[in-house]
Amino acid sequence: MTTPDGTYPRDDDDRVDVDALLAGLTLAEKAGQCAGTYVGELDEHQTVADVEALVEDHHLGAVTPFGWAGSPHVQPADAAAVANRLQRHAVEETRHGVPLLIPVDAVHGHAYLDHTTVFPQNLALAATFSPELAERVGRVTAREARTTGVTTNYGPTCDVARDPRWGRTFETFGESPALVGAMAAAKARGLQGETLDSDESVAATAKHFPAYGGPLRGEDAAPVEVSRTTFHRTFVPPFVEALDAGVASVMPCYNSIDGEPAHGSPRFLRGLLRERLGFDGVVASDWNGVEMLHADHRTAETSEAAVADALVAGVDVGSVNGARHAEAIVSLVERGAIDEATLDAAVRRILALKRDLGLFDDPFVDADGLDVTLRRADHVDLARDVARESVTLLQNDGLLPLDTGTDVLVTGPNADDLTAQVGGWSVRDPSEGTTLVEGLDAAGGTVTHEPGVTHRDADAGAAAATDSDVGAAIDRAAAAAADADVAVVALGEGWYIHEFGPSELAGTTTGAFPSRHHFGLPDAQSDLLRAVHETGTPTVLVLVAGRPLPVPWAADHLPTILFTPPGGTEGGAALADVLFGAEPGGALPISIPRSTAHLPTHHDYVRHPHPIGDDEHPPSYDPLYPFGHGRSYADLAVTDATVPDGTVTAGDPVTVTATVENRSDRAGSQVVQAYLRDEYASRAQPVRELCAFERVELDAGKTTRIDLRVPPATMGVVDSDGDRTIELGAFTLSVGRSATDPRARRVEFTVE
């Protein structure tokens, strides 16, 4: 310990004195604070005892012992015991007793532990268009994570998904910077609560700074090649929102942007993040992100040079390279390759975060509280509510909702697969949860289940032989459908992370569906859908996928289609709720394209000429289903929109008042959305940008008025340096139910 009586030095406010503590650390101890490691199987296998030795011998400051795919510790009591064991070792067996940061991937709940509340994936949460729900999800995630010893969450995800082929699309809040920013900031507030030192709060990490969501080819970690204007207009704003919400940590992306790998870029991590945006918290590397500067980007000739580049650029913690990272820092400082003041600044930020988290006061958790906190009733109820609000009704000719007692045939790979329903960044075999089949059975339907095809049948081709296993399974499903009142076909994707793997865990062959080369339903699933439809039984497609897969045949031939990204442990129950009458609450946070050939497909493309005329130019934005689309069982419409006086002073927010009417005989809800268009500007502008939104719930035949507030920054013209200037002139707001709602109300106003 730093003081003879075993306490930490305190300042005049009785807080741990970070500067005094830092002054007492040796070079090796400081270097260790900047290095993290893991328990489990990654580059090599490491046990808890191995990590204890690393903490003692190399003074490591961060450990991820669970909460990731390679850890053997998936039971909460085991996880809490490991966290306490490691913290006790750090506090009692090292010279200064500095506690550990314990970061995890709790992307959609504390999902890498079993018996926890697993929420819908972020793309599904985004479909609720509800920052309030996102904040509540963050609160529950933090409460359950901190109970097991977690100090830091690798989230929220602030990436804007611009190529839906990308395997991490489902981790994002979609394609709109405004929606992503609102949802990420809300989730950050929920994770961190009012104070970080609460036993129900964790440090939030805004990731993956600054532009992970636009990789070439949709390939994970591929270069991001966008204009500087697009970079600042599209990718940076959600991080600004998260920083304004007070996130304690930021994680760089794997990509290079304009030729600079983010992990080694002073331009992005110091110039943009710290100097321009004012962030003074901890920057933690993505896993192996530092080593990739040497091994993959090849901008550093050695691993040690990669550590130097990252530390100088602004990376405080090398998250998993452990002793190698710490030893490299010692060597670099001793040789004069890095100024020790640079190291001190990083360590000061790390120690300050540990102080703010209350770890110097009490780094331990009470394992007896696990049963009280994890999956408690209100947490599970919230997960079901979020899942239900996220289900998006793409089309419906009156088939839904179903009547109680309807004879339902359920088939498809996502009908009864809890692992696929929960999705990636989760335990592979969750012990609790409700599948679609189970949910329908509990909802009162007469349910027959025929599996049809599996995710492993993706490459089986067109059920060519009637005596093949796939063909026979499809025949059984079709025969059962013929005897049912309604067929529900649950198709889509299974469990995966990153580039649709790892294959050993995902259960698929690298390059086979799902992959960025297979962006649509595989043949076996398409054959199942067609066979069921051909029986003449009314058919509902339930598409459960982490990406907005094009389904043009289904759109043309089926009466009803529901879409939801993986819905968590309560996703099956929520889908059953919707099928039997609960209001489908979702609105698409990302456009569903017609085909891969139509990419890129996003609602806010930049205006451009049509050299041979509009009639000769196919639409630039022609999605199968547009951004913001989501039907209700009721019929809600915006009937009027006004801006008072029609003029706004530059720099002031705009309030648009909209009238919403329920024209149907049942209660319903709708996400009302406002899109802004700058009619004339000094730089080419998007045709429209989402600028405000609000969910409206209305009883049958009722009308209400709502006020949507458009922030001043939304009206700014962004230049290549990232500066926003509000230019005087004419603007148009379109207020409706999607980016292309033909019934939207348009209102013009002038900025003076």
C-alpha cells in the first residue's frame, strides 16, 4: 500500500489523491496500469491463476475474466467469485494495492453470463425509436453487470451502419446519425447512472471511434474511404452525443480511415477526440487493436513500435496484450522512445476512472445478491416490452392479428432456436428464455411445429432431391401447413459475431450464409417458404436477422411480413404477443434494400444531377422498405404540420407542431418522424435527414397534437473540417411515418 496504515493517499476533499498515488508508482507499475488481459482462450489459454501471476509480476491494471466469448466462466456465481478473487489479489498482493478494471462486452444485457436478462440486439432496440427505453435497458444492464463485479462495459455502440452487408450491423442503432446518437447517449446515461461509484453503475465505453460503420465491401475492419465531409456529417455526431452524455471511456475502431489506422492515429485520438471534442477520459484499445498496427495494417515494423504508436496517439489501455504490452512500454520509456510524461498522463486517467468507480473504497461484490438482482421480474418484463416494441410489421393485408385458438403451423430455423433468437455477443446455449414456438403455445394457439430446415442447411441448394434430408423436411412442413389455418415461417440468420463467426461457435462454414457475399435468404430457406406458400395456407414470414436482408419474392407474394433483429431471451414471447394482437411497435432503423445491386441504400444520400433527365434515371433511393417504415394494426396518420410564423432565427431550435389522427377502430401507436431538407446551401446536402421523432399512442378515432423539436445543429452545413454553419434561407420539414411516406405533411420555413 502507498501509506504505512494500508490506506490510499487522500486529497483535501477526502478523495483518493491520484497524483500522489501516481508519484509512488515505479515505471513498471505505471506500465502495468496501461495493460490488460483476459481469462480464457484467445491467443493462448489463461487461467485465473495465470492472471493472478500477471497482475502480481507485471502490475496489470485491467482484466476481463468473463463477459466475452472465450471465457469458461459463464455462471454468475462463478463470475462474481472470480472477480472478487482477482480484485483481492490486486489489492492485497501488490505493493500499492491498486484495484482492477473489469471490462466486459454487455452489448445487449449482461448476455455472456447465463441466468441474466438478455435484451434485443441494438438494431432491434433502435426500432423502438425510444431513447427512454434505451436508457432503461442501460440501467438494467449496469445493475446486473456490477452485481457480478464488472466495472466497465464495452458499449454503447455509436457506429452508423452504412453498408448492411457488414456482420456487425445488428450491434448498431442503424443508419441515421440522429437516431444512433440519441439511442447511444441514452444507453450511456443508463449504464453510468447518476454516479459511477454506485453499485448499480458501470463505466460506459463509446465505440468504435470514429467511423467503424462504413467499411469497404461491408467487410469487418476494412478501410473506411469516405470524404472528410461525410466523415464529420455522418460518423462523428453519435460520438459527440455520447461524449455529451458523459461516457467515461472510448474505444477506437480497427479500421484505417483516410489511410490512418485509428489505434495509431494522433489525428483522430488526440486532435479530434481530445482537443476538438474535449474528451478527457480513458481510451481503451479494441482487442488486439494495438498489435494489428504491426501485424495487419503494417504501419509499425514491430510489436513494440505498435505499442509506441498507440500510446503516443492516445490509447491508454492495451486491453488484452498483457505482459507484452507492459514490457514494451517499459522498454520504450527507458530507451527514450516515449516521454514518461505521456505514460503518466495515461495512467492518471486510468487511476482517476478507478477512483470515480469507487474501486479504492470497495472493489468487491456480494455474491449473495445475485439471485435478487439477475433476471428479476421487472428486468424480464422490460426485456419483453422492448422486444415487442421492436417488432416491425412490414406489410399486412389483414391476416394479423390472429384469433385465439387459430391452428398455427410454425416452421423454419428461427422458430425454436433460442441461441439464434438471442444472437451474438451472448452465451451460446442460454438456459432461460422463450422461443417463438413456446410463445405461441403459451398465447393460446393450437400449434404444430415442423422444423423444416436448419441454419446448417444454408448451402443445401434448391432441395433438389425429394429423398434428400432437406427436401423431406420441407415436404413435412408443407404437409403440416396444408392442414393449418395459418403458417408462420421463421427464417433468417443465426448466432454470429464480427465476420459471421467464429465458425466453431457459429456452426457455419466460413464464407457460407450468413456472410457479406450472401446477403439474402439462402436457397434452403427460400425453398421452405415457397413450399409452404404454395399450399394455399395464409403465410406469415417472420424474418429474424441481424441485417436487413432483401426479401423481394416474399414482399410480392406473401400477405404479411414481420421483421426483427435477434430479440433476446424474451423475443419469442414478444413475437407471439404481436401475432395474437399486441401492437407491433417497430419502425425500421435501417432501410431494407431490394437487392445487393441496389446498395448503398440509405435515406440520407446527397443530392446530385441526372444528366439525361429524371425520367431516364432510376431512383437513387428505392428500397424494398424505407427507413422509418413500420405499420400498425391501427391506421395513424399525420394530418397537419406547422412551424409558427414560418421563420426561425439562426441558432434557435425549430419546433414543428404535428396533428396525428387514429383513423381506425382500434388503439394503436406510430413513430412520427420529421425529416429536414436544406433547399439551397453552399455545399451539396442530403436530400433529407432524420431530425426529430416521437412515438404516439392513440385510442380509436382520437386525434392529438405533438411538438417535435429540431436542434439547431441539424440545420448546419458541415464542411470538410467538421465545422457546422447555419446558413440563412429556405428549409422544408417532412413529417410522417417513414422517410418516404406519401402521406407525409410538408412545411416550409425560413432561417433568418
